[in-house]
Amino acid sequence: MNSTKNLAIGVLSTTAVILLVGLILLHSKPEPAYGGGMTAQGGDYLLVTGQIQRNEQALYVIDAGAHRMIAYRFDLARKQIKIISGLDLNKIGGGDDDSSGKRRSGRGRRGGR
């Protein structure tokens, strides 16, 4: 009778330790960080991040002074960064002309003329 109690206590204790170790391992695994929707600005540059697919992130770099945007793709599985596309922003919106038809200085909102 005493040996069956000891066996049961031993089995239950071993099971509890295994479950505890599994729980610790499950919660110690870091979650992947996704930068979707994050923005940063410095000088004439604006950086915007986004998620393309599960393992692909995008970084959009906008140069307000040069009126250009370049999109980069970061493939997490291959650990590669590639240029997706470049774009002249003057070609897509009404441009940056004043009433005289001349181009204004390309210094963005800061107005550094």
C-alpha cells in the first residue's frame, strides 16, 4: 500500500515538473516583432513601415526634398533586403508649383528656402 502511494506521488510529481518546464518554454519564446504602420521623420525624410505578407516587411522612404519615394522589401525567411520600386512624387500629385508656375524649393513643410 505504501509503495503504490509513493509510486503515485512520484508519477504525479514527474508529470507536474514536465508540465512546468513545457509552460516555461512556451512563454520564454519571444514573439516576432512586426513594424506595421510605424512612422518616423527626420529632416526631409519620412519612413513608413508595413507588412506585405507573413514573412515580408516593407519600408517606404520618402525624401521630401527630392520628391522621391523608394520602397524596400525585407524577406525575413531569406534575410534579404531588396528595392521594390522607386517613384517620382511629382508625377502622381499636382506637383509643387506655385501660382507663377515655377517650382518652389523642395524643403517640405519646414520651408527651408
